[in-house]
Amino acid sequence: MKQKLEELQQKLHEYTINSSEDLENFRLKYLSRKGLMNDLFEEFKQVPNEMKRDLGKLMNVVKTSVQEKFDEATEKFKSDKIENTNSNIDYTLPAETTELGSRHPLNITENQIVAIFTKLGFTIAEGPEIENDWHNFSALNFPPNHPARDMQDTFFIDEEIALRTHTSSVQVRLMQQKNPPLRAIMPGRVYRNEAISARANCFFHQIEGIYIDKKVSFADLKQTLYAFVKDMFGEEVEVRFRPSYFPFTEPSAEMDISCQICKGKGCNICKHSGWVEILGCGMIDPNVIENCGIDPEKYTGFAFGMGIERITMLKYDVKDLRTFFINDTRFLKQFSNL
Ligand code: PHE
């Protein structure tokens, strides 16, 4: 046995471990359960007691050598591995941060508009996007053959049901549900069967508002809208009203503001007029008030409606409406600090 141990010690000297594969072979050969060291310990048990002292010492030397060789090689290949895989990493560089999302520009504008009208005492009302003919058209004085009811403009689901073409349908629902005084705004998505272009999309967003009480006048309407645009676009903004027509308001008007892009000098956005239209409005037609179960002899009211895309385009000089819907993060990132 002594000779065996001495030979082994010699072999260990010559054994070279050059790779992690060699290392694993070495472990299997010497250190595993069926390996040489275990065999030797088994054999040692049979050695007569008087020889155990000397042989024991030698056994320990061999055992330590095997262990040392194994530990040394393990260390070597462990550090090799780390160096190989991570050699390009500069640990002094700042870490890559995860990008935070930001609000969509249309949400930013909607929140601003909502905040302004909330200050003026308006509450918020919502209604369904899939709407019946009565709420979207009939109750609002649209005659049966009105062009807006045409398949060209409206996405019909069947004869009676369509995707709402404006948020005015929520006006109707609110008037049916609650008694005046009513003062509310209705933000929401609306749908129109339009060819998609830089200025039009098949869906967009509106905010509509109504105020119904005793003795509400056109002066109240103008004052409310003045307060809104000054808060939204700044004190210097100029405003004008033009007579217009909507089936559900009488009289009706459209409101223009001085072009925020060229400040009234004339540019492509305002078609060189210095003015841009931002909303429709008017005194709610007594017929509509009556249709919704409110006494038009007792109450009057005004309504207004605007497109959120349009206001956002004017405020931030966005030239193409489609950019709001294609989710290009290069575009959206520009609004991340607002
Ligand atoms: N509903 C109208 C539209 O979609 C806007 C509007 C609302 C006009 C309220 C007047 C009063 O064009």
C-alpha cells in the first residue's frame, strides 16, 4: 500500500489540469464516491494496526495534495470564466435606466380642459360609445333625412344602433337623468366614417359641455368660453364668434381664436387668415330640452363642443393628426415633460 501511495503522489505531481473539462475528470477520478481516494480509505481500514501510523501520515499527505490540486484548478477556471464572459463590461459606467412612460398628448390636453371647466363649476359625465339613433340624432333635432345620418358619415351597426358621431348624445342622457341646474362636461371618443388624412381620422375625441338653469343666456356662454380659452392659451389670445348652424342649438355659433402658431400673422395652419376655429356652440334648442323631459318655458341652456385633437394640434404645433395614433415613441417622448 505504501508503494501505491508513493506512486500516486508522483502521478499527482505530473497531472496537469488545462481546462474545466480536465478538472471534472480529475474530480471523478480522485474525489468522487467511486474515486481513487475512497478506494484507498477502504483499503486503509484493512491495514494491520501497527502499520496504521506511518501509512496514515502518507495517506494524509496524498489526500491534501489531491484536495489542493483540485481547489487550485477550480479557482483558476472560475476566474477564467468570469473574465471570458464579462471582459467587455466597464463597471464604472452608469447603469442603463428603465424608460418611464409618459402621458399621451391627447390625455394631457383633455386633463387641462377638464381642470379648467372643473374650476368653473362643471362636473364630468360619460356615456356609451355604441349609441342608439334616438340619443345620437332624433332627440337632438336631426330630421330623418339629415345628411349626418348617411352611411357616408356614420358607422351603423344596424338600423337603430351606431357608433356615436359626437358626445352630444351624453348631453341627452344627462338631461333625461337629472333635473336642472345642470352644469357638466362630457369627454369621450367619437367615430365618423371619414377618409383618413392629416386633418381627419375615423375616430377622434371631443369634449362637450352644457349649462342648463333658469335664465341662462348667450352672454353666459360667451363668458364661460372666454374664461376657458384665456386659461388654455394665455391672456393675449383673441376670440371671435361666427354665426353657424347645428340642428340642436339656436342660435348657433362657431368660435375662432387667433392662430397660436403665427400669432395672427398668417400661416398654413390658419390658411393665412390669422384665425382658427376651435369649437361649435349655441343655445340649446327648446325642442331638445323638451325631448329630454325638461320644461323649456322654465329653463334655458347653452352647449358647446370641441375636438381634443384639434386643440392639441394648435397648442403644440402638430401638423398631422395621424401622429397621435401610430404610437411612435419619438413623437410621444416630446411630451414627456408636460
Ligand atoms: N356636436 C357638435 C359636433 O360634433 C359640436 C357642438 C356641440 C356644437 C354642442 C354645438 C353645441 O360638431
